Amino acid sequence: MTISTYELIKKSEEQSQNLFDRINTTAYENQKKVLEAFRKHQISPRHFAPTTGYGYDDAGRGTLNKLFAEIFRAERALVSPLIVNGTHALAVTLFGLLKTGDRILFATGEPYDTLQAVVRGVGNGSLADYGIRADVLNLKYGKVDEKRLKELVDGKKPDAVYFTRSRGYAWRDALSLEELKRASDIAKSANPSAIVIVDNCYGEFVDTREPTEAGADVVAGSLIKNPGGGLAPTGGYIAGKENCIARIAGRLTTPSLGDEVGSYNASYQPFYQGLFLAPSVVAAALKGSVLAGRVFRNLGYRVSPAPSKIPGDIIRSIRFRTAEELIAFCQSIQYSSPVDSHVTPYPWDMPGYQHKVIMAAGTFVQGASIELSADSPIKEPYIAYMQGGLTYEHCKIAIEEAVERIFANRKK
């Protein structure tokens, strides 16, 4: 690390100290909440034991459900390694809650890329194939268009209103709990029977509350993101109102079995231990995001969220000037990874994307977004999406490497 890079990092850390303190306070409150739930449900080694076959009376699975419900202040939760990722959790949620003739309003713009075929696919068993109609309300200046939301919900009376908390590939801040609460209240006021669904991916433990405490009837997410704490090897969760989770559980397995079955012939320990560590791991990722935002803003780049704000999710957007700078950034993240650091990622034609995509992800768990990674489509504006980080120190090392590479790129 050159002297100039060292000085830049040191200055950026000093400028970020106030946010670091606030993030530490949130982590402390969340850790207390998680620990209290573990004590209440008397977690012991018997909960880590694997099961086989039907998985009846699986204490590990059943108690993990109770833990998530307790921590998310929900009536019930469904946590399972049989849920393969966040998209699966959300798809199971949608199919569990909606039926032919129902209407859903996506109130934060188009659903994420991987959900498009779930919602509008033709001949693949999508919502559209089952006669479930979908409407979209685009964001206004990166925020929920509250006036139009009221008009649409009041006029079309959708059976469900869906909010995506995180930014995804959009240049916007993640929705705060206050924004979600206000939007949920508007939707419920216009149609009290509407089910409010929140895609909570990337947002768990960034606040002391979850969307289930801010008006959401159901939230869903992935265990290889925030709540898995970097240890969960697979899985997803859905939490919310009792009647909603019962219907969703019937879709995950069958209506006659719900969440009474489903074995896992490996130890549940990583799920429990990962959940216990999650508040601290998320705090490290948030501090890494804040540092990256401050460093690259000091270098003259546009970043989202602003360096003076606590991120609403674990994704940091950095807008580079050229494709070469963007590629150099992603390659520096890969080089700084504990796994496959010797591999150099290059842009490639990835199925489902219109432009070449570069992905840097040297992770212990394949595709784990709570571990430090970065990716981007190679198109203008050249925005890198950095996410995760199991430790703040790892984030800092990767940021140092990225700055050095970009300095070197400028000298060419």
C-alpha cells in the first residue's frame, strides 16, 4: 500500500467514525435480541442433530422456525435448507398466498430479474399461467410513489402489495423501515385485506427492527445472505402472520403436511451458529460499505448510498468512469478473496442478461452475498455493486487493493 493510499484510507476511516459507532450500537441491540431468543428456546446440542426420512419431530428444524419468529417479532416462521435461495423463498411465498384471479401490485418497480419468469413466464407454470395478474408501480426519485400507491391500491384492490427492500441493480437507496411502514400503512388503509409482502434480501439486521415490525404481513430472504452469518451453507426463510405462513408451508411441501416434515441429513449447527453471529457479521459488512463509500467519494466517484448515511442494505454502488476501472475494481475484490484469489474474473455473456457481466466472488459458500463480492453488467453507467464482508478488516484490505489498481489504471 502506497503512502497516498494509506492516508486516504486513514482519513476516510476518521470521517466514518460516527457511522461506525451507530452501526456498532445497532449490532449490540440485535445481538441482545438474538441471544435472548436462544436463551428463551433453550438451544442445546440436540438441536444440531441431523435427521433422515420424513423428518417428523425434527427439533432442529422446528426450533429454528421458532427462533426466526421470535427474532423477527413474527407469529410464525418457515426456515428450511429445502429453500434453495431468496428467489425460491419469494416464489414459494407468492404461490402460497395467491390464487387464480388474484392481482398483485409490485410497488417498488419491476420485480428482480430472477423473478420475472416467476411472475410473467409463458408456459412455465408462472403466476401469469395460473391467471394471477401483476401490476407495477415504478419508484419516483428512488422512493415509493405514495400518492400513486394509494390510488392504485384503492382502485384495483390488489390481493397483495409487494415491496423490494434492497436496491438490487438500481441506483437508489434501500428502503428504510420508516419508508416501509409508511407505504404499508397506505396500502392497508386503501385495502385492509391486502397482504403486504417484503423481499427482505440483503436487509436483515441493518436496523434494530425487521419489516414484520413495520407493517409487513410476510417477509422472505436467503440464509446465504445476512441471517446466515456466513456459516449457513444453503437455505431460506419466510416469516410473518400465522395464516400466511401456514399457506406458504403447504406450498413448500403439501397442504396436508406443511412444515411438519422435511429432514436434513447434516448438522443444523451452521444455521444456528450463523444466526447467532449474523448481527456482528452484518455490522462488519455495513462498516466496510461505509468505508468504501467514503474512500471512493473522496476519490471523486459517485456512490450510493451517500457516505454520510447508514446503508439500508449490505450493497454499495460505486459509479466508475470507464469499463476498465470497473473491471479493475471487481478483479481487485476477487484477488483479495480467501477463496480463488488466483482466479481473474473477466466479463462474459451470462444467461438472462443483455450485456456482458463480471462477477467477483471468492466465497466459502458458493454465491453467498454476505461474503465480500462484487459484480456488474458492463454497460454505461459503469456501476459496481459491492456487497457483504465477513469482517471489516477484510473489506478494508480489499478496498486498499482496489484503490491501488485504479491508481495504476490511471497512470497507463
